[in-house]
Amino acid sequence: MKRISSFLLMVLFAMGSFAADRAHTLKVYNWADYIDEDVLNGFPAWYKQMTGEDVEVIYQTFDINESMLTQIEVGHEDYDVICPSEYIIERMLKQGLLLPLDKTLIPDSLSNFHHVAPFVVDKFQQMSQKVQVSDYTVGYMWGTTGFLFNPTFVSKEELSSWGAILDPKYEDKIYMKDAFRDIYSVIVLYAYYQDILDGKVTRDELVGQITQERLDSVEHILLRAKENVAGWEVDFGKEEMTKGKAWMNVSWSGDAQWAIEEAAEVGINLDYIVPKEGSNVWFDGWCIPKYAVNTKAATWWINYMCIPQNAIKNMEYIGYVSCIASPEVLEWADDDEIEDTADLTYFFGEGAEAVHANQVFYPDQSVINRCALMHDAGSQAESLIAMWNRVKGDNLSTSMIIIVVIIVALLLIYLIFTIFARRRNESRRPSKRRR
């Protein structure tokens, strides 16, 4: 009995020690390769300076939003801070899986939340009509979807419309993102472009309100374009572009910028365009999930990510665009070596009417005007996934089918020849009976 009691005391002591350690541990769940290591490693010292408390960061990564969501929704994992995309944030808000940010933990003099662009705050608010979304999430990175292309093979004018994916001269020349929400949201704009011009529907309505009719229209277009798709990808498409092996890639702007820079180092010129019909504008944001333990450190972490210098370091490291719109970031974005200027008042406000900015990073106001926010598919999620699975199918284009048929035919000829030769040799041998 004493041994059992002693064992129970040891267990309770261990649990108490873990709880104490957990109070000084911050569990972060983020996308892979989505933060500058110096910024990550600098948080404990900064937190100590700000609060006088020690904290250890346990940093884990995920590859897709859905796997992260499953960890929270089903596994009840106690991550303190996560970085989902906008449609997952919207879903988690609906399901009560996010905790509100207690910004009172941070003195006004130390707060950096005001550096987030009002443009981002307004876009985030489109996720809900019931709550103040900025009370639950703070924007981290954002961008658009468009064509990454090689001007050696195809011109910017030829890619001015999403209809380029239907042109037969691009057979087996297009890499398509294996991201059904992103692809649906841009192709539906192409499918109903005339209705947009006629004022019958807005881009926000098309992207945000998924109907069976719109799903059918998008599926019809994608099936027609399938002959031109060389592959459905998440990462390798941009790498093929950097090697000069691919003509175009339906790409996220951050991946496009990475590919442009990588290709330039080996003398390959790449470019990026958002077609005239429009695109989605996507966001990732920091949130505190329902089962978080160290909400204090999580709030300070989000505040830390809003420091302009950290935002700049993260942008330079990962190649995506921060949601921070401070004067320091504007100064960083304004590059006199860039000839063209862009109207970035939507993001930086007054004084950003003509910025010499990289427009893959910071699109002109005219581009943003034709972009819409992606939303949670809700009750149409299964229909959207089913449509995507039908479109992808076996992904065998005509040329690939011909190659497969030729290979099979050659194998059959070889097999028939082998059988015939074997029988002919056997017919020449004396039988056992004759022996």
C-alpha cells in the first residue's frame, strides 16, 4: 500500500512539474519554412525582457490546413498559437475553436497590433458578421494567385485571361496548383466574367457563394483544360519553372517571387501576372486555438510578429508579403531600382500613391480591385472536393495516353514474340517419349 501511495505521489509530482513547465512553454504550430530562424530564436529573450518571465518555444510545422485543423478539432491538441489560412480561420470561428485575444495583457506602449494594415483588418472582417474578427486573429502573410510564366515561351498578353488554360497550343505546358479552393475561386471568375462586367454579380459573391451551377461551370472548364495540364502540384511546379523546363504555372504570388529570384541566378527570366478576370486574395493569420494553455505567451508572440523589423526579416526569408504596413515596411518596399510604380494607398495609406514596389509582392490598386477573399465552403465542401477529384482523375492527357498505349503495345509484341520463340524451340527438341 505504501508503494502504491508512493507511486501515486510520484505521478502527481510529475504532473505538477509538467504543468509548471507548461506554464512557461509556448507551443507554436505553423507552416513549414514560414518564419525567419533568427526571429523564432529571438522570442524567448524578447519575452523575458518584456515580461520578466522565461519561456521555452516548442515549434512544430504542418503542410496543409486540414491536418492542422484535425489536430485541434479532433485531437484537442494544446497548441498555444497557430497560423491557419483565411477559410480555416472562418471555419474555426463558426465552430468556436478560437479564443479571443486578450490584448490588455500588453501595455499600449508595447503594442504592435496597430501596424497591421487596415486593408487586412477589413478583409478579415468579411469572414464573419457575428463577431469582431480582429479580436480573434491577426494577419501574418498575404498574396494573390496568378500565372508564373517564362516569357521565352509565352507572353504576358497571352496570359491576360484565365482562358489561356484552354488554348490547345499549351498542351502539357501548364502546371496547376493542387489546391481546389484556389483554382475554383479564379476559374469561377473567368466563367462568369461577362456577368461581372454586366453588374449581375460581384467577384465577392462568386468566390464566397458556391452553388452547384457554378461548380458545374468550373468543372466543365477544367475538364476542357485538362489536356494542357502537365501536372497537379503544390511545390515542384515552381522548381520546374526555375529550370526552364515549364512554360507556365498557376501559382501563389509568394512562390512566384521565390521562383523568379531563383531562376534569375541561373540566367532564366520569369514573370508573374494576375489575369483580367481577377483572382483570390488570400491571408494567413495568427490565432489562439480553443485548447491553448499558455495564452499569455501566445498573445505576446503575436505582438512580437507585428514588430516591423521582424516582419521585414520574415518577408526576406520566406518570400511572402507581411500584413504589416508600417513606415519602415513601406521604406523597405520602395525600391528605386524598380522602374514601374504602383498605387499602394489601399495598403500603406496616404503617401503611397506611386511606390517603386515589386508588384508580385504588392499589386497595384487596380489588381486588388479585381480580387476577392476566399471563404469556407461550408455545406458545399464535399461537392467542391468531389468536383476536384473528378477533374483530376488519372490526369492522363492525350499525349500521355498515346505513350502509355505504345508502351503497352510494345510489351505485348515482346511477350508474343517470346512465347512464339519458346514454342518453336520446344518443337525442335526430342520428346521424352522418343527418348
